[in-house]
Amino acid sequence: MRRARVEAKKRDLEANMDLLLIGGPRFLGRALIDAAVAAGHRVTMFNRGRTNPGSYPEVERLLGDRDGGLEALRGRRWDAVVDTSGYFPRVVRQSAELLQGAVGRYAFISTISVYAEPLEPNADEEAPLITLADETVEEITGETYGGLKVLCERAVQEVYGDRALIIRPGLIIGPHDPSNRFTYWVTRTAAGGRVLAPDDRSAPVQVIDVRDLAEWTVRVLEIGETGVYNATGPSTLLTLGETLEACREATRSDAEFVWIAPQVLLDQGVAPWTEIPLWVAGDDALNQVSIERATAKGLTFRPLGATIADTLAWARTQEEVDPPRAGLTRARETELLRLSEP
């Protein structure tokens, strides 16, 4: 019996992976470390040491720069690498090629913004991708972001072939989110009072909790999956109206949503997505992508209310940023709310 237990423990240890994380422990990187360590895997971080340098002292950290400063990675081996910080194909190719013989699989975190317009609702991973007229551009804008990610994906696939894992998340939400795109609604609703909202309540919304994304990424690496996956959620249709109501319920707020016609907001120069996060003003195909391939491989989702509650708890530990990274300032919101008055 004792020998059997020893052998079982040995097999478990052998099954644990050595994972390399390219990127810092800020948001998704933090969640990936948490998920991998919780599952018993050994993690090595590779980054410049600028993001939360004192965090995770128990995790090995290799210092370097992914653009020309990869020396710390030479002579090492890992079962898989997860690349969370690749934006330019030239730079991604550097790490992909250097690690080609040193890792079993290369997981690249991309985005659902890689799809070309017009995109049909429920589009899957085979939908046409964006092409850039100038593939050498290295400036991230709203016009280049998706196309650059396409080229980064291609660089990984050319080097790794069927050992490449491409994950295309939608909007990632949850604690430690630096973008404020979803957190805006959580904190603004929690503050109560009259809350401006675009009267586009039936518009679809797709989001994924950073912890669900991280845990699933680790699981698919454990079972050796490769290929391309849209990774967003939830599993059933979610609307903007339902999302905001979930924020009010989970924060136990007395907020009163003031629904203002979309065209009125547009006429006032309000910017969808940035000034009013989650709202895309009718261009909602990217909020309706198919996730059947990922859910078939075990992608699951915690309740939205749990994500909202955890996000609020974290946000209350942070200093307010003025102006906010995303969302309306209170002064701008007050000005726009006057449009609803008789």
C-alpha cells in the first residue's frame, strides 16, 4: 500500500509542468501564476522586473527584455510557454524561435479583435482575419491592434506548427484589471444615485473573468491541446441591460439607471467603449463570437455576480485615478444626465 502511494505521488510530480510565463504579474499574468501554482506546476517568469517586482517571491523570475534581451532564457527547458505580452510580430518571433527546441508548446494570448469586418454573428475561429497594408508597422492604434495580433499569431504558428496554441480572449474582467473598462460599471453602480447608461439594453456583451481564462489556459496545456480558440463568455447570451442590472444587484446598490438614446449620446460626442465601456454603438459582432470550441475543451465560467463582487472588493483597495482610464468622469456624466431632464 505504501509503495503504491509513493508511486502515485511520483506520477503526480512527473505530470506537473514546468511553465514559462512571458510577461509581468499584473493582470492575466498574475492569474496565470495563481492558477498554475494552485495546480501544482512550477512557474518561471520572464520580464523586465518593472511590474510588481516584489510579488510572488516564491516564483523564479528571469530578467530581460523580449526585444533583443532574451539571454536569460538560453540553456533552459520548459514544457510550455505562455506569452501574454506579444504585440509586434518581429518581437514575438524572437522568443518563438529562441525557445523552439526548449519548450513543448507555445501558447500565445491573442484577442478576438483579429477578425475582419464585416463579421457575422456567431463567427468561429475560421472567420477571415484582418490584414494590414503595412506589416512592418510597430505602432498600436485602434486600426493596427487586431492586425498586429494576427501577424503575431502567424509568427508563432510558422515556428511551432501543430505545437502552437492560440487563445483569443474577449474583454477580460475581474480583480486587478488595469483598464477600468468593466470596473467602471462596478464602481459607478456601487456609488449609487443616477447612473447614465446608453439605451441599448439588448446589445450583446461578452466578457471573461481573468481567473476563468487563466485556469482554462492551464488546463488545456495540461492535456496537451493546441490549435486556435475563441475564449470569452458567458455560455449563454448576456445583454448590456442584464450586465448593468447584475452590477446593481451584486453591489447592493440603490443606483437608478438613466437610459439615454444612443444617438443623443453620439451627437454629444460621447465615445463608445472608452467613455462608456461595454457599449459599441451597434458594432456588436465581436460580442457574439462562437465559443463552442473552447467550451468543448472545458472552458467554464463563474457567476457574473461573483466576478462583480470580487472586482468591487479589489477596487476599494485602489486609489482613484483622475481622469479614469476608461469611463465618464463624474462631471461629464452630470452634464450628460441633464439631457434626460424635461
